[in-house]
Amino acid sequence: MQTYSITPLLTGVRNPDQGIMTYQKGYGKRIWLPIWAFLLRGGARNILVDTGLDENELMVPSGFFEETGMVPRSIVDCLAGEGLAVDNIDTVINTHLHDDHCGNNGLFRRAKFYVHESETAFCHHPHPIDHRYDPYFVEGIDFVAVADGAEIAPGITVIHSPGHSPGCLSVRVETGEGPAVITGFCCNAENFPAHGPAVCPGVHLDAMAAWDSIQKIKGLGAVILPLHELSLKRMAG
Ligand SMILES: [Zn+2]
């Protein structure tokens, strides 16, 4: 079976309230919210799950380095740190099309792009309640529209997990240590308490769908990699 290594790349950080991750829980607690892209390497493949934040939008809140020892970099610099250039990326899977997950799409001219079809449709005609979309991020990109269960490469499948946005895709990856799943929706470890159901993502267009999706991902029995979890730095190079 083809397996992959997973390397989170830190392309940005924000300093919001925990409640932006966990619906009706954790309000009043400031958190460091890392903006990761995930590099999957296996066989001869170099695959990105999300392309991270556009470096022109990168502003690092004071105290981040002092508290965490972490330094966000442009996606180009992150990849260079792994010995790769943008043209070495053959595949991009966008979990969804919020600005912090597709901000560098335009750099990857040799990559094949995968996204859920309802996500591109929404991005072209977003509702004003969600300000995180910008058609700029999808202009000129020839997306392959995929549905729930699609295999992107041997050992990599996507799971439609809507609610946070219409077309969220979680990504199940076979690794040397067993299956892992990168959530398709914005959350952190606080969304997955040790007991009881997972907590609905704090940002959602459909809270019930988002709740159902996160229970489904929790129930897969895979290692969960929440899109905005700070402790994933343990996996970073
Ligand atoms: Zn996000």
C-alpha cells in the first residue's frame, strides 16, 4: 500500500478567540491559530493539501515567536525548507476556498487541482455572511471537481464534510503509522474533547451539517489533524 509522510507548513498565524473554532464553547480565550498547508510525500508524488495564506496577507501578531518558537513563512520558503520548489508540486487538494486555505493557489502552475464542486460554485457567488471568499483565488485555475469518496492518489481519498462551508473536503491519508485525516473544516484540538461528541466548528454556514460532519470525521478511527491545531508543529520539519 502506498503511504505518505505528512509535513505541516506554517504559512501564517492569527490571534482570535477560541470560540471561532468551537461553537458556543471556549469564548473569551485568545489563541494562536496557525495557518497550515500540508505537504504529503510518497512514491514520487508531492501533494499539497491547501496552499496556505498569501504572503502579502502575512502579519505576525507580536509575541507569537516568543511564546511558541514558531516562525510563519511564505509557502515558497516553506517548500524550499523541504527541498522543493512550487513546480515540484504535482497535486493540490483544497479543503475549501476560504482565503487562508487557497491563498497561494496561483503559484502552482504545474499542479492538478481538486476541490468539491459546490465549493467552486459558492466561491464564484459567495453570500455576504462569509467574507472569506474571493473569486481571485480561483481565477484561471482548472479545478477537477470531486465528490465524496474520490481517490486522489493511491492511499489518499477525500470525504465531503460540509457545514463550515458547502464543499469542505477532509483528506484521509495512509501513513506508515496508519490512517490520518486532515479535517476539511477549520477547527483545533478543542473541537475533539476526550469525552462526548466533537464540538461543532465555530464558523459555519450550516451548524447541523457541520456538527454531523465533525462526528463523522471523529468516528473514522484515524489520527485527526485539525486544520488549525498549534501542536501539529511537532510534525513540522
Ligand atoms: Zn481556516
